[in-house]
Amino acid sequence: MSIEYIRFKIDEELQIKFIHAVREACKIMAAYPDCMEYEVAQCEEDKTLFVWRIIWTSTDAHLNGFRKDKIFEPFYELMQPFVEFILEMNHYNKII
């Protein structure tokens, strides 16, 4: 299991478009068998901060499976306008 965290800083005027894109992207991701779970949260203290947590069966399944699958193209089309707002995008292993 691998937990991917993607942190975004999205200005207020783009937030509705961002949330719509993430919702649609999650539908695509959910159809991929190696995507086990996901959630997106908005910071309470700073409304411009968002965290997208995705649990994959493995990092390899994400990087060499999902990202190379044909469904990645429409996923990326949705998320590409927001790539420049990524603060962090890394995979983590659960320790506790």
C-alpha cells in the first residue's frame, strides 16, 4: 500500500473550477483497480490549501500502471490547469 499526498494552493477565484476538476478526476481514478481510496480536504485555517490523499496498492501500480494507462489522459486533461499550484506530490508508507 502506498499513500500519495498532493498538496495544492488554489486562489479563491479558481476554487470552484478546481473542485469540479477534482470530482471528475476522482471518478476516473475510482475506475482504476489499483486505486483503493481517496479523499480531498480543504484547510479550515487557510481556505487556499487543499490536500488530496490517494491510497494505491503500490507506488509502482500508480506510476507504471495508472499513469501509463489510457484512462490517465482524460484524468490529466482535467488536472493539468492546476499542476502549477502543486506544493507537494509524494508517496508515503504508513508507519502507525
